[in-house]
Amino acid sequence: MAELLIVSLILVTLGAVAAPRVSRSAGLDRQAICTSNLERINSAIETCYNTTGQYPNSMEDIISDKHYFPAGCPECPIRGQYILNADRHAVCTH
Ligand SMILES: [Zn+2]
């Protein structure tokens, strides 16, 4: 019975140590996905510029174009929104 208690305490201790690391790792993964999404959107913006000679006037112009995003615009996994900055490049609000 004492062995079971000791094993339980060890498992609880390991869980308490591991949980914050798992959470932080998931946060880094979501940030990486957001960065990757921004790279895709900015690549589409540059392709638009190289094709038409103009940057899109709004984020809606680029994300609604099925030529660039046939499956729809990617969404920020951290609940931010992608917007155009003054340089006509996408940034995230998160
Ligand atoms: Zn984001």
C-alpha cells in the first residue's frame, strides 16, 4: 500500500512539472502557425503586386481571391486577425 502511495506521489509530481512545459510548447506551436500563415499571405500579396503592379487595397481583396487561397484564408490560431499595415503587408493583431 505504501508503494502505491509513493508511485501516486511521483506521478502527481511529474504531472505538475510537465504540464507547464506542454502548455508553453503548444503556445510556441500556435505562434509558429501564425508566422507561417503571415508568410503565406505576404507571399500572395507580393505575387499580386508582381502580377498586377499594385498592392491590394485591403486584406479582403487578397484573402477573398480564390486564386491565392482556394480553401479560404488561414486563421490565426491565437485568435488574432490578419490586417494590412501601412507598408501593405500582412500583420497579426494578436
Ligand atoms: Zn496571430
